[in-house]
Amino acid sequence: DELASALARGGPAMPMAALHRSGPLHWWDQAFGGCWLLSRHAEVEAALRDPRLSVARVAGWGELARQAGLAQPSADASPRFQRLLARALLFVDDPDHQRLRPLMQAGFHPAALQALRPAIEARLDRLLSALPAKGPFDAIAALARPLPAGVIGSMLGVPEAELARFAAGAGDLADLLATLDPQPALLRRAQRRLLILAGLFEPLIAARRAAQHAPAQPPHDLIDRLLAAEAAGLLPHADELLAQAVMLLFAGHETTRHLLGSLLQTVLATPGLWARLRAEPEAVPRVVREVLRLHSPVQYTVRRVAQGHERAGQWMARGQLLVLMIGAANRDPDRHADPDRFDPDRAAPGALAFGSGPHVCLGAALTLLEAELLLRELLRRWPRLALAEAQADWLPSPLYRGLGRLLLNRD
Ligand code: HEM
């Protein structure tokens, strides 16, 4: 029906209000071979925190690949492909999640982020200096894409010269995750690209591992910490460290890019806001949060029913998938007055853009830091920054909300 195809098209066509009107729970048969969809804030938040729901959904892709005849026992490609995704923090339940999360969190604690700040500022400065002196520029290609890619790349120890190759691999993975109905060709491509990405990381990690045997060094970055954890027996499974590196590259990359683009577009499309923020830069964090609510870069996440139960009057059978519509929950009229309106003065507590519960985004503070530094620096440099075209170029993706390009003028 109309609702279902609007959902699958995504982007600006996302039918948030229609979803809210038609109740808390929907059966969506065009996605993942049929799944439940939740769209209200209260229901989505409760589901994100519900231990009867599992995040381990990658196994389904392995099954699909097998059915499609993609598994290649000789090359052993499929099992590794599956493992590299399935062992990542994002896709593991307790007790593995409880073991992994603190190890990863150490790389994102406030002191670690403050230590990153000068490097982010320097990177931003390089990107801005590299812009052509005159004429409009595409803020997605010039800023929103390379800034987060460079930041996460340097956190993972990827050399600058290799960044583009790593980033391309992350993009392919994002395409797979955004697919509602994975077809064999896409799976095959994603499988190949993921193995290539892992192959790029392997020598980097091997070199670090060798260096760890040198006289005791305190761990100084995330990979060092993970290697120390591995040496202490805390990462016992094959490819477990590699799976985290691949996931972080992809998680730190696509999502923040979309936020930075939507942020600039939304602020510049609001009359008077640029001048106001120049005078009142302390309002920047609130504006970033409001853009996260309105244009949630990750529109949904998925859970699998691990334990059958009733929800909103329906029986959720073990094995069924639930799509949790974060983007719609963040526009729930029961939660946010006039939810489709951008309101820079809105206090938007509890917005779900970064998820909620045990899997809440590990990179939230890093993303907010990048967004704030970018916006403040542009406000400082260019009092007359303006949109060069009126129409926003929203991507046609059901999973990611963001812009394909964003042309801006400096004067
Ligand atoms: C988890 C959104 C940036 C790393 C999540 C989740 C969401 C999310 C919704 C929860 C998924 C679920 O429950 O199924 C976002 C958005 C971002 C962003 C909107 C930017 C605007 C980042 C960055 C990093 C990152 C920059 C890392 C550098 C992670 C990790 C998890 C996660 C590791 C999994 C945590 C866990 O499973 O315990 N993110 N994210 N994210 N995010 Fe982010």
C-alpha cells in the first residue's frame, strides 16, 4: 500500500504523521520478508530497552547468503563475512555485550575526547583552507564527508593516505545495512567489500600487535586498548578485534556526515538564525540536538524477538523482526509539540537519535563535539554563509536521513 512504499522510498517521503495516525504497531510486509514496525516514542524507547529483544540479526544474512548459493565452503568466505559483522558490539547481546562495551567505552570517555579536540580542530582547519577561494562549494564533499571519516580513521590508526580506501569500504557496508530486502548481488558485493576492508585493517593491527611486545607502553589509543584486552584474554573469539574496528569505521562515518549536512542546511534555511548564533554561540549545542531530533541520521534500528511476548495487543513470535522507527518516534506529537517544525529554542530532552538503553550510541559525545566545532568555526569565519540552492537534496534512503550535496556561498 501507499504507506509501505513511502516507507521504502524514505528520505523526505517518510510518512511520519501517517504512521502516528494509524496506531503504535504496523505490519510491514515489504521489508525483511515481513516485520513489525513501531513508531511512537514510548513504544520505541521501551523496545530499545527490552531484554526480550535481541540485536543479533546478522545471522539472517548468512542464512540468506546460503539460500542464494553464495556460501563458498572452499574459500570459507561466507562464515568470515558473517563473523566480522556478527561479532561487532552493535550486533551482540549479553553476556558478550557486557564484556565488550566497557572495553570500547574506554576509548570514548570524556578525557579521551578532550584529547582529540586539537586534532579535530586542525583537521577542520586543513579542510577549510583547501576550499577554492571563490564560488559555491559542496559542504558535503568538502566538510561533512571528510571530517568524520578523518577523525574516526585517526582514532583507529588509519594512515591519511589510506583513508579514502577505508572510507569507500565503510560506504559499501552502509549500503548493505540500509537494504530492506537484501538481494544476492548486493550481499555478494558487501561480502567482498567487507573482506577487503578487513584485509586493509589486518596489517595495521598486526603492526600494532608487534609493537605491543616492545617494552611496556601505556595504551594510548583505542586499538592499543583493544590489543591489551586481547592479550589479557578478553577478546577470545576469532576476528573479534577486527570486527570492532570495521564497525567503528562505518558507524563513525556515515551517520555523522548526515548530521553535519542536515545541521548546516537547516540552520542556513532558517531566516536570521546564522546571525543569531554568531551573537549567541552558546545556543549551538541545543540547535544540534534539535536537528538530530528532526532529521535523525539513523531513521531506524532492528531487533529480533528472542522471547515471544505480547506487545500493543499483538503476539510477537520468537524470530520475528521489529523495526524501531527512531526518526518517527522523534516526531511523535505526543512527545514533541508541533513535531515537524524546526524550533531552535526547543528543549528536546529524551530524543532518541542515538538510541537508548544498553546499546545507546558510543560515539554520541564525539559526534556532538564534531558538530559543534564545525558550526562554531563556520560561524566565526563566514558571517554571510548562505545556501546556494533552495531545494534540499535529501537522499532516497529508508535508513539514513541526510543530504547528497549541499552547495553553499561564502559571500
Ligand atoms: C550505536 C546513532 C555516530 C559508534 C548507535 C545507535 C544509534 C546510533 C541509533 C543504537 C543502535 C541500536 O540500538 O541498534 C548514531 C548517530 C550518529 C552516530 C545518529 C551521528 C550523528 C557514531 C559515531 C561512532 C558511533 C561517531 C563511533 C565513532 C556507535 C557504536 C554503537 C552505536 C559503537 C553500538 C553501541 C552498542 O551496541 O553498545 N548509534 N551514531 N556512532 N554507535 Fe552511533
